Amino acid sequence: MASADTSSAASSEPRLGLRERKKIQTRQAIRHAAYRLFEKQGYDATPVDQIAEAADVSPSTVFRYFPTKDDIVLTDEYDPLLEAAIRARPMSEPPVEAIRQGILASMRHVIDSDIAELKQRTRLVREVSSLRGRQAEGTGESARMLCGVLAERTGRPADDLELRVVIAAVLAAMHEALMRWVERGQTEDLITLIGRTLDVLDRGLTL
């Protein structure tokens, strides 16, 4: 998940200034316009100039916020939400449990905020080869963030092999949960599905 700056990472943060709020509004307007067009005519058939027109901005503005069309889909505010949710967990809580609860809390927020956008994003990632190829870049950013948070909770270095293995397993499990959700028509309860997926890791990958 590639991150975009946002004020929604934690409700306790100071309110952003007008300029930053306008940036967020512009970014969201571009993304919402793009998703409407993607839904209507398909991802590959939607050029950036159409997205710009639908969002009432110039193509150069679109590229200022999103360097490529793929970035409109792959850039999101999930990582700041997840980081804040994990940091809010008690320090006495086992690190992996803190990650689990942080994931569930942040995903509930995403689902409550805009389930329609989440559904479309996950469908696009599964269906569009260029998005699948570039998703690994965002996953790498998420992994570095999570390793940093877990390092603080455990006292281990952020590049510790065991930390990296745990985080890689968690992110892979999340990806599989989301892809199953798409494959099953996005009718399953996503929070329950994610919980079941993380249970597999909790019990030590036994079958």
C-alpha cells in the first residue's frame, strides 16, 4: 500500500491547515472521478485527460498528485491508519497481537469510510496486470513501516530477519484475504475473513 499524506491517520493529530485540506480534497476528487470512469468504461480505456476533466482539474494537476494512472489506484491512506492503530495498542500487548488488532481496527475504519472504493480498488488490482506488477512497491513501503513499528515494540533492529519474516507473512496473508474476497464476489464479511486469515499465522502455519 503506497501512502499519501493524510490527516486521518489519527484523530488526535492537530487539524491540518487550509492548504493541506485542499490538497487532500483535490486528491480525493481525482481518485473518485477516476473510479467512476473506471467503473463505466474500464481501466485501460480511461485516459488521464478524461479523469482530469471529470475531476475539474488539469492533466498536469493529476500528474502532480499521481505520477502515473496506476498511482491513482495504488496510492492510499491505509498505512498511516494502520501505523496509528498499532501504536495505539498497549505496549504490554504481544507485538504480533498488536499488529493483528491494528489491522482489524484500521480495516474497520476503511470499510466504514468507503467500502465501495475498497471493493473497486481490490477488483482492479486483481484484474489489471500493470497494477499487480506495481503493487509490490507499495507492499515494500508497508513492510518497512511495520518493521519499524515492531522494532520499537520489541527492541530489535528494524532489519531483524525474524521481524521481516513475520511482517512478510502478515502482508502476504492480507493480500490473499483480499483476493479471496474479490474472487468470492466480495460478499463475505471482510473483517471475519481477515480474522480467519490471521488465525492461520497465529497457529504457526499448521494445516
